[in-house]
Amino acid sequence: MSDHFASRLALFGPDIRSGLEDLYCENVDEVYARIIALADTTHGARSKALKARDLERPSDWYQSESAVGYVAYTDRFAGDLKGVAHKIPYLKSLGVTYLHLMPLLKPRPGQNDGGYAVMDFRNVAPNLGSISDLETLAGKLHSNDVTLTVDLVLNHVAYEHEWAVKARGGEKKYQDYFYLYSDRTLPDQYEESLPEVFPDFAPGNFTWNDELSSWVWTTFNSYQWDVNWSNPDVLLEFLDIIGFLANKGVDCLRLDAIAFLWKRMGTACQNQSEVHSITQILRSFARIVAPSMIFQAEAIVGPNDVGAYLGQGRFMGKVSDVAYHNSLMVQIWSAFAARDARLMAVALNRFEKLPPGTTWTTYLRCHDDIGWAIDDSDAQALGWSGFGHRSFLADYYSGIFPDSPARGVLFQVNPATGDRRISGTAASLAGLELALETNDSHAINSAMDRVFCGYAIVFGFGGLPLIYMGDEWGLLNDHSYLLRDEEKADSRWVHRPHMPKFEDLTEQGRDIALQLSARITRLATARKSLPQLHASQSSTVVTTSHNGVFFVVRDGERGVLVEAYNMSPDPAVLSLDEFPCEVTPVDLITGDELDFGDQVHIPGFASWWLLPS
């Protein structure tokens, strides 16, 4: 046992033990001993290069103002893992330092929830290559100062996964890995408080299995079996998987569906405190065996719950390192539609300062739908109806609302609740699809300005900004998913287009791609020169006399940065004394000198980053 390993064990071992005591009443000593033995074996198998990387990497690498992320499906971005290696120069040209390849571990054949129904955590999808290819890619990324993020689905496994196969084959050990019920008594009691994640194509939370003569808990789809984290053997299995992926060079694990791990009667079975005890154990294990690895919580939950995934109370500094700022994404699109940023200020300013060592991942779009997570109390603070505003946003971004330029597609319409989520690429939601259809040059430029403004907020708000593949080229909705049986019921595939070759774009498409990618690259370049954007500083949203204009103020030990945004296509005029402080009239994104008098004219969709004078 090395000195470094021993010191980390002394530091993080107590957190493993206390997490076990939260979860399991019996055999804590035995389970702890098994975990430490596994940690010793896993660390012993770690390569010298990765151990050196563990010691050399700055502990705040994911908080740095230099950090810029890119998110892509491997096959749609580059064909396979070897193809991704050839794309490294392209990623570097965008300023990318953090690559998240969407679910690539071997999924079940056919319908697989976009890759989130995993049948083998130790292999990759056959069309993408091999686990050896993943390890090789990680090494090439590392040599180019780019980190690798991979999804780890914690809540469920595919129907075809070895554990589920053995359970159906009669092995009691593996039957205990799942929630099985011989009749509907308990499932019906649970259903009284359980929401439906996919009410359109996967209603209910339980599926009958003939082989087991049992109802199986299947939160997401009938082919995704929820695993039973109250069984310590499940915990050990996932710790072993985490160590395996860490030793292949994975730098960050995106913990998918983390909110759902613990089941409790009479609740929504989300956001239970035991989830954080589980994460504390997983993170402590990772810190012992691969200390440079971090966790990203995929906790798309309400504003009141998401902070817990970065650590609150006794879990502060002991759970995930980064988490999605879903509210920021929602509020950006809300402000564009309403041409009003006041709700953004109400919603975002009530977030508490993050625990040291943690940050948000910020984004304009992702692989998933947009659920309109508008809190009723936030809306009421402005005299708005939360339900009414959510309905307006669904209408606006599906193109139903009069004069809306958006071309989104509805997802999971729930007549009982009125919930209507939205799919669509950033460009199509921003109006570029309609503008191209009508060949309206002014609308084309306006749509690109809207996309750029959204990304300026994402890059400037603080945290680790993510570029979703194709946004930098203005890729539009791809309706060809309707032709594929395994995709046509899921409109999210509309915003997962294949990345075309640049030369295959139309002349107009190439011009748009060049303009947008150049502007987004300028954001990355400007960001890297501004220590104020290190994630250790927090942001405050400041409204103005013009509803569509707001400031983001970054203030802390690393200095002050003032960002001005206009969420309306119309120019706005502010008096100079409305600015949070005296500023130098030079936009740090473009380097342009701005014309500031007693009144400041702010163009539609303007995005300015300014230093105090």
C-alpha cells in the first residue's frame, strides 16, 4: 500500500463508513472491509501514467475559467471512438478542454432510451469500437489537455444485463438486485405517490415479468430494471465498475438518473437523503483509487432540491463535484420568449452559494427535452401564473403561439397535468429553421444572434460551460428519426442530428457554421483570459428599467466582471447610472469599443462583457 493511497484512505475511509451506517443496519464492518479490499486491488491495477496524472492535475481543473466542455454522441459526431481521436484538433480549435461522449457503454439492441439501457458496463457499443479503443482515446485526449466524461447509469440496467438474465434464470442472489413483487399490493401503494417519467410511451412504474411471475420496478421503460441500492452487493458492483472505468482513463462520470436511487413508500422516490449517502460512498471510493476523477450529478430536479447534489449540511464537500444548472437553461429560453428577464433574476438569485470545490455545468441545450421547470412561487413574485407561463413557453417553442419563430416538437404531453415538454436543436428553437425556410436574411441574422446571446450567458454565468454538438454550426432539427422504428416514438431524436462534413453543407450552411463557430470560439478565448469566471466566484442577476435587459455581476477575490444582455430583438436604452458600477466601454468578447454616453444604446440580443473602470 503506497503512502499516497494510505493517506487518502485515512482521509476518505471515514466517509465510506458513515455512508454505510446511513444505509445498512447490519454487516457494516463486513461491507466496509470488502470496499477497502476492492479499493486496494483497483488502485494497484491503476497505470503509472494515471497515478502520475492524479498527482499532477490541479484539484480545481473543472472550476477553471479555461474549462470549456463539448457534448456529443460518438457515432453522430465522428462515427466511432477512433474517429473521435481524429476530431481532437477540431475540439481544440473551439477551445474545448472537457469532452462528454454521450452514453457509449454497451446498450441493449433496439430501443435503449438513447443508450441509457446498459447491458454491459465493461464494454462499449459494438458500432463504436472496443473498451481498448476507449482507453486509447482517453490517453490521446489527456495528451492534448482534454478530459473525458462518460455516463454511468446508476438507477437501472437493461433487461438483457447479466444481473437481470441471472435473476430471470432463478439465481436468488441476483433477484435481490431488483425490486420484485408477486402481486400488485405494494406496487399500487407506491404508485399513489410516484410520478410518471414517460407517460406517453412508458406509463406506470412497474412491469409484469412472466419468467419471474413478478412485477418489476421499471421507472423509465419496461426494459430498464431499477436496481435495489438497499442491497450492499449492488453498491459493491458499482464501486467495481467505477474503478474499472477510472482505470481506463475516464476523468468524470456523469451519474445518470441519480435522483431516483432510493425508494420510500409515500414519496416520489426522488431526492431521498440516502441518495447522498450513496454518492458520498462512491465519491470517497473514487477519491481513494483515482483522486483526479470527478462526478457530475445528472439531477434534473427542482431548484429547491438540486443544491443537495453538490452537498448541503453534513454532505457538504462529500458528494458530486458538478451538477447541471437546469434552471439557467430554462430561464434563458423563458426570457427569450417573454422578452423579459425579470423571472430569471427571481429564480437564479435565490440559489445559495455553492460549496467550495463544486460548480455548475451550464448549457443552452442538451440531449434531453426541455421541461419547463418554472417554480410557481417565482412566477407569483411577478404577478404571473406559473401554469400559465409554462403553457405559454410550450406554445411558443412548439410554434403554436402567434408569430413565434421557434420550431420545436412537443414531448411527453400529459393532459392530466398540462405538462408539455419541448424537443429541438438550439438553432431551430431560436428561429433559424423558419428563417431559412422563408429565406429571410434579417431573421437568419436575428436567430444567430439569439443563439450567440444564449451561449454568451452560458459561458459567462460561471461554472463549466457546455457546447452541445452542432450548436456551433447552427444545425437544425432532424426529422428523419420518424423513419426509424426504434426512435420514432421519442421526439428527442429530432435534436440529435449527425454532424455533417463541412464540405457537405450548403453554401448558406457553411456561412452560418463559420459565423457561429467563430463567435462561440471568441467566447472561449475571452473566457480563458478572465479569472473572474473561475467557478469559485458567484453570479448575481441584476434587472434594469428595461424588462428585456439584465446584468450578470461576477464579484469576488478574483475581481469584478459586469455582463450585459438584451433578451429582446429590439434595441434598448439605459441610463449609464443603471449599470452596477462604472465600467470601461470595451466589450471583452469582441474587443470592440462601445459608444457610452449618458444613455447607453443596447442592440437587440446584445452580449457584452465589461470590466470596471
